[in-house]
Amino acid sequence: MPEKPISAGKPPFYEATANECDLFQTAWDKRLPLLLKGPTGCGKTRFVAHMAARLGVPLYTVSCHDDLTASDLTGRYLLKGGETVWVDGPLTRAVRHGGICYLDEVVEARKDVTVVLHPLTDDRRLLPLERTGELLEAPDNFMLVVSYNPGYQNLLKQLKPSTRQRFLAVEFAFPEPAREAEVIVRETGIDPDGAMLLVRIATNIRRLKGIDLEEVVSTRLLVYCATLLMAGVDFDDALNAAVIEPLSDDADVKAGLREAVAILR
Ligand code: ADP
């Protein structure tokens, strides 16, 4: 079902890692769509929420999945009180009333979604609604932002060049250690030394990427870990629940992760 927009308010905390805020602002000014690439949990969603609030526009976030079709984005006829009424989807609402539409993990969506995105992402900025016969022209205060995680080794789930070349693209990585520690402190209230220890643990684990792990520990998981610590959970239990278990199901890999962590303790 269409998700409710998050209204603009005080921008949520976002620690910039490079010039991404300026680039977003320019893309907004010039009415260009933006593609955010990067691993899960590195701050892409937070970045979009932060920028939407700074720009003072509603944000429509859609987490894409493999059953998501174009009509989940554009809208559909629904039965209401015995009548059939058209209900706009989140993309249509953002185009009709202005706002940012953020399609998280866009490669997961069904292929018909790209058909809807193409006319919106060139200079026509049009959204054709076949079912209602409307052709909506996106207003100046509409922006499309999509994200995807190039780390997933799934060839079937790559963005086609004809789609990706319609977007400005920014690559996201985990913040450098001092910034990542700052994020953890700001998000959880943990002391800076505690945050830095978690970042050092993450750095060790991130070196294992590709050897044993498909995905490494994200900033999100470090925030979870610090949250557990701040709630009084024992250090090993917190690491286990927030870092080791979410990364792997394989007993040998988990033992390897514990070793990588133990060196630092
Ligand atoms: P993604 O969309 O890349 O999967 P999120 O934006 O949901 O990741 O980030 C997950 C969590 O990590 C956020 O809720 C926030 O607590 C924290 N986080 C990660 N990077 C940042 C950052 N640069 N600034 C502020 N918080 C961040």
C-alpha cells in the first residue's frame, strides 16, 4: 500500500562524508534525478530524510521488493463504499503535489517499474497514468531519488545501463573512523571511547569482506550494538546479537568473526 509521506520538520541528524549534500542540492535545483549506490546501513535513507527536511518538502519512501509493481507506485482503482475510486500511489502523489520520492533498493522491483521511471527521468519529467488516462507533468518541487546496493552479487538484479544513465549517481561508503564514531555517539549517547572501539571492531571485520562474508558490518549494526550497551547489555552479548549473528549463519564464519573481535579486547 502507498506509504504516508514524512512531513518536513527539523532535519534528522546526518553526518556528511563528502560533498553529497551540495550535490543533492544542485540536483534538486536543476531538477535532476539522483541514484545513491552503497552497502546497506551506510546512511543513504537518513541522507534523503535529512535533505527532504532541509528542503522543506514531503518525502515518500518506498522500500522496493520483488513483488513491487508499477501500480504500487502509480496507484490503482480500489473499492470504497461500493464505488470504485482511483487512489494515487506514492510516486503519483509526489508528482501531483510535489515532494521527493525515494525508491530504496530499486533493483528489487519488478521490471515494469522502469517503464514508469523512464519518462520521469528525462527532460520531459512526465508520469503517464494509463488507467486514468492522465499525463502528469512533474512540478519543479518534485525529485526522484533511488538507491541500490552494488555489493549484492546478483547479475539478474543489476540496473540496466539505459536506466542508470538517467541519474546522477553518488557512491556511499562507510564513514571514515572518526566520523563513524561520531554518528554512533550522536545516535546512542555512548561515550566516544566506546564508539571508537566499535568502529575498530568493524574495521577488522570489514577486512574479511569477500573472504567469508557477503556483507560486512554496517554503521546501522554498530548503532544497534551501542544501543544495547547503553541499555546495560553485557559487551559480548551485545556484539553477538548486533554484529556477529546478523552477519552470518555459518558456525565457522561466526567463530572467525569472534576471533577478529577478540584481538581488540
Ligand atoms: P541505508 O539506507 O544506507 O541502508 P540508513 O540510512 O537506514 O542506511 O542508516 C542506518 C542507520 O545508521 C541510521 O538510522 C543511523 O542511525 C545510522 N547512520 C548511518 N550513517 C549515518 C550518517 N552518515 N549520519 C547519521 N546517521 C547515520
